[in-house]
Amino acid sequence: MGSSEKETKAKTMKGLIAFCGSFLITMVGGFVLLLWEIKYHPSNSQLWMVPFGLIMFLTPVLACLAVFISDAFTPTNSQHA
């Protein structure tokens, strides 16, 4: 296995770990929102759960979108200096 293959594999593994972490955080945020909707919404108590859940739910999505857009519009240089 060549050096560039190892780098590509390491980059892929880091991306997979980041994706799994982001997915887990998004699921926790969704669970917090769902728990608030089911248990606390009728009484409008525990309102701190709503912004907390929204932050946990949307932040990883926005971060992944920013990384994807940044990577898509970054020119690649096949010649190494």
C-alpha cells in the first residue's frame, strides 16, 4: 500500500468518525425535542429543552453543509510543491 493510499484511508476514517459523531449529536437533539413535545409541551414547562434541542439538532447539519460546500469549491492542485 502506497503513501497516498494510506493518507486517503486515514482521511476516509476520520470523515467516517466525524459523520458518526455528528449523527449521534443530531439524534440526541432530536430526542430532546421529542421528549419535550411528548412530556412537557402540554404544560409549557421545561422550555430550556427547546433551544437546547434545536442547537444540538441543527449545528452538526450546518457544520457538515459548510464543510461540504467548502470542499466542493476548493480547487485541487494535483502537483505537489
